[in-house]
Amino acid sequence: MKSIFALLALLLLTFTASAEYRAYQLLITNEESGAERSITSILDDQQYREFYTLKPGETIQLFNTWMCYHNGSYGQPICPNPKNQ
């Protein structure tokens, strides 16, 4: 019986953790000059505004979103949009 528990514990410990997350393409527009820039982030438009300061006169809107089905920890780059591939 103990060997069954040991085997189950070993099996549970050998599985690698995986995660998924959502990526966002944001469009930042300067209302005065009309200049636009696109940013890919793991933060949505509301969260991005909380972490990064926009310049006066800039607005931000959510342009596109997709799922990334791999572990994005340790500074790995955000997965590309599958619709563009």
C-alpha cells in the first residue's frame, strides 16, 4: 500500500506546471498630434493605464486580444497573435 502512495506522489511531482494567459494589443493615440503606437502586453487597457503613465492628451484602447497557451514566466516573450500567422 505504501508503494502505491509513493508511486502516486512521484507521478504528481513529475508533472510540469503549465499556464495560459491572455495577450492584448493596445492602440495608444495622441489626440493632439494624431500619432498612434501599438503595444502588445499582458495587461489590458485598464491595467496598462494603472502601471504605465500615458502622456497628456493620449488615449488607450483595446485593439485585439488572443490566448497564449504556454508558461510565460521568467521573462519569456509574449506569444505572437495566431491570426497573423
